[in-house]
Amino acid sequence: MVDYIFLKGLVVGFLVATPVGPVGLLCIQRTLGEGRLHGLVSGLGAATADAIFGLIAALGLTFVSNFLVEGQSWLRLFGGLFLCYLGIKTFLSKSASDSSVSVTSHLGNYGSTLLLALTSPVTILVFAAIFAGLGAVSSGAYYFTVGLSVAGVFMGSALWWIMLWGAAGLFHWKISSGKLTRLNKIFGTIITVFGLFILLFLIL
């Protein structure tokens, strides 16, 4: 039973993380342009956000989830602007192999993807629907079940990001500094377009 609960959370976390959006592009870009460890901590930031959403949903904290969903317009506004900022920053950045480049700290990479992922509160609705099936159990068993489920969500989400990071990392040492700079411009443009689309949909 314990193994099943953890496995269920792991599968859910993996599936929720799988769509490659702007956070995925950031993870790939940082792995290629800044180094493997920068890409890894970026992915773990997104996995942490999934675990937080999963925890809120599993505990049934409806006032938190309602607040996030009702305030999603403001969160999307912030997320769109933040994406534009990250996209422009990526576009203007050079390869980390250039000694004149100051590479973003690991904490900054982790925090930026965590913050960006938290601006998508609709994700919590997915987790709420999934964890609604936990059922009413005794308090101690319930929190133990929640802990296992959330741990599974984090591990499943982290597994996806590690796979994505590993695939991108295979090419890190094979791409020249000049090509990495051009890739930064491509990724930066795509990330900025994501941000502009989010802002556009808020207006329409």
C-alpha cells in the first residue's frame, strides 16, 4: 500500500512535469549555455513548485488554492513579465565559457524556475482532482499518506527534469562558444514570445 501511494505520486509528478514549456526551455538553455549543474538546479526548482502545489492540494487547503486560482490574472501578469525579462536576459547573454561572463548563481537559477512555475496556479487544479481520491482516514494515517504522495510528486517531477537535463547535457561539451551564443538568442526569443503570448491573452 505504501509503495502504491508513493508510486502514484511519482507517476503524477512525472506526467504533470512532462509538457515542455518555457521552464523546460530555460532548463535546456542553462544546461547548454551555463553548465550542467545550472540546468539541474533549474529543473529541481520546477520540481519543488510541483511538490508545493501537490502538498496544497493533498492537504485540502482550499483557501490557498482558491486564492491562487482567483488571483491567477495577476499571477499570469507577473509570470508573463518575468518570462519576458528572462527571455531578454537569455537573448543578451553569452556563452558561460567566455571568462568575461558572470554566470547566474545556482540559487538564482533554482529560485527563478521555482518562482516562474508558481505563477501557473491552474496546475493545482490537476493535483486537487488527483488527491481528492485519498479518502477520509485517521489524522495520522492521512498526513503520512500525504507525505508519501508529495514525496512521490517531487521525485516524479525531478525524474523528468533530470532526464531532460541529461539529454541536453550530452550536447554541452560538443557545441562551440559561438554556437552557444546563437542558441541563447534563439531560446531567448522563444521564451520572450511565450511571455508576450501570456500577456496578450490577458488583454483578449
